Amino acid sequence: MTAPGSAELVEVRAPDPGPGQVRLDVLAAGVCHSDLAVLDGGAAATWTLPFTLGHETCGRVAELGEGVEGLAVGEQVVVHAPYGCGDCPRCATGRTNYCDRRASLPAAGLGLGLDGGMAEAMVVDATRVVSAEGLDPVAAATLTDAGLTSFHAVQGSREALAEPDALAVVIGVGGLGHLAIGLLRGLGTTVVAVDTREEALVLARECGADVAVLPAGARGVVPARGADVVFDFAGAQSSLDLAVALLRTAGDLVVVGSGGGSLTVSKPGVLPSGAAVRVPFWGSRPELEAVVGVARGGSLTPRTTTYPLADADRAFAQLRAGRLLGRAVLVP
Ligand code: NAD
Ligand code: ZN
Ligand code: ZN
């Protein structure tokens, strides 16, 4: 990203790994809806430009910096990219996504203010890489945000999902949402999927959703008591309003999407009694290890469309136009 609204493919020198770092040859880099928000301004307004986009990366270790142990040249890995200060209690346990200094950090992650994976090579701290041997690199890349964020969102609602005959609603079946459906089905939860695009509803059923409907049909397929958990992967005003309307008493509303909608919390108010609202962000390093494990077990199958790195603009345009199913992944 070179300027607000502008991403260009440029030649830069391959970076050298410093002490404790590794250089990766990038194998695959996912395209997230957040990349569009970054390109359009938003959070990027406070970040130093230029930087390389790409916060969803799978690569092969190409060079070890001084003092790096436990990694071998040639190993296939994925990158835990949420940025943290590195020494608060959250960072010390791999929860850089919830760093205590988040509000004052110069970037949100690698690819989000710091150099990321939409490149041929990338340098990362060795503590950020997680082995992904044996996985398809394109699928593996999607695990690092679409998979990890969905996993973390679902994990946070395990108690609500443990209700007898728990029902979850997933609104927004894109890069994140289609993986959330797979994770929920893996837990045995009944899933109602909602999207504004018919083709996303077809994908939702393929991922295991019990029912998949347009927003107008959602109230008709959720029992009157409501859903134990509603995951909103759009975060638009219309999706938030629908999410609230579908929520059961003491249910969880999990807002993952950053579509600009807002919700007024008051008592009494629009939320049912006992409701909990969460706004999860990304996920921890141990959770990335766990989601890689789930994928290795074969129960999580990302739907991907690959583009050459040189065609990144086309991938961004397709995502913006709502023409993608699942995740777009750039391959250098
Ligand atoms: P995507 O474009 O791949 O998927 C979004 C899906 O939502 C699409 O299928 C679209 O048709 C559907 N949709 C849009 N508006 C809708 C509405 N009003 N009702 C129902 N469905 C609707 O995007 P993605 O990459 O999966 O990202 C989803 C959202 O999550 C984005 O806002 C992104 O910025 C955000 N995000 C948040 C985190 C986090 O940590 N909280 C991490 C990654 C992405
Ligand atoms: Zn993202
Ligand atoms: Zn920290």
C-alpha cells in the first residue's frame, strides 16, 4: 500500500532476517475484506506508508536469523500476524490480538501497517510462525485470519453452544463465515446461515449449514425462542438488526464484521434479557495452532479462488463487487 486508496506491485530488495527472525518464501497470501477497508482509509490513517499488505500468509522457511532454534529451512509454516507490544501479559501468552497497549500500537498486524505477505518474501519473528506441514498452502493461508478469527469467535461462545439442541445463526457467508459454519458443524451445532447472495447460500449448505436463507427468510426458520448464538460476519446495520431480532434470552451476539452498523445497549432495550455481546478480534497464537490441527483432521475445508500476485487488483475488485465465494488467495 503506497497511499490511501492505492496498492501497487513494486520491486523491493528481499529483506534479511535479523536475530530471532526468519525469512519466508511466500507460498500463498489470502485477501480479506479488511484489506479493502484498509485501502479505503480507516485504520490505515495512522499507519506509516508504504507497507506490504497481506495478513494471511503461508510460506516456506528460506533463511534463519541468528539464534533461531526449532525451525528448519524448507519447513512450511503459517504466520500469526496480530501485532502486539511483545511484553505485556497478553503478548507473553501469545494473545497479541488483545495486547494491553493495543490503543497505542503503530500497526494492527503484519500486513496491517507492517510488511505482510502479499510479496515473494517476508521476514517475521520466529515466535510468529506455526508449522503447517502437510496442508495445502493456499488453504493453510486462509486459516491465519478467516480460520483463526472464526475459531476464536466460536470458542468464546462454547458455553452458549453447549445448551441442549443449541442453534447458531451465521450471518455473512464469505471468507470468514463459511469457515465458521464448518467449525460449528464440527461441534455438532445446528447452523442457520444467512446471506444476501444466493450463491453464498449454496456454499453455506456445502459447508454443512442445516438451513441457508436470504435475510428476509431468517425469522421464519429460527424457532420462536431464538438462537443461542448469532455470529454477525457482516456487521452492517441491517445484519445487526436481524441478529438482535434472532437472539434467544441469555444468548450470545458475536459481532465480527466491521460493516459500520451500530447497536445501542440499554436496559431495558433491544437486547433480550441475559444477552451477552462480544466483539472479538482475530485470535491468539495457541488458537492458530489449534485451528491448524482442526484443518489437519480434515474437518475444515476452505473454499478458495487463487490469483497470481500480479493480479491482486483483480482479486480486490472481485471481492469488492461481491463476486467471490469463500476466500481469494494470491500466489506469488
Ligand atoms: P467477505 O466479503 O468475504 O464476506 C462477507 C459476506 O457477508 C459476503 O458473503 C456478503 O454477501 C455477506 N453480507 C454482506 N452484507 C450482508 C448483510 N447485510 N446481511 C447478510 N449478509 C451480508 O468478507 P470477510 O473477509 O469474510 O470479512 C467479513 C467481515 O469481517 C469484514 O467486515 C471484515 O472486515 C471483518 N473481519 C473482522 C475480523 C475480526 O477480527 N473481527 C477479522 C477479519 C475480518
Ligand atoms: Zn482480515
Ligand atoms: Zn502487548
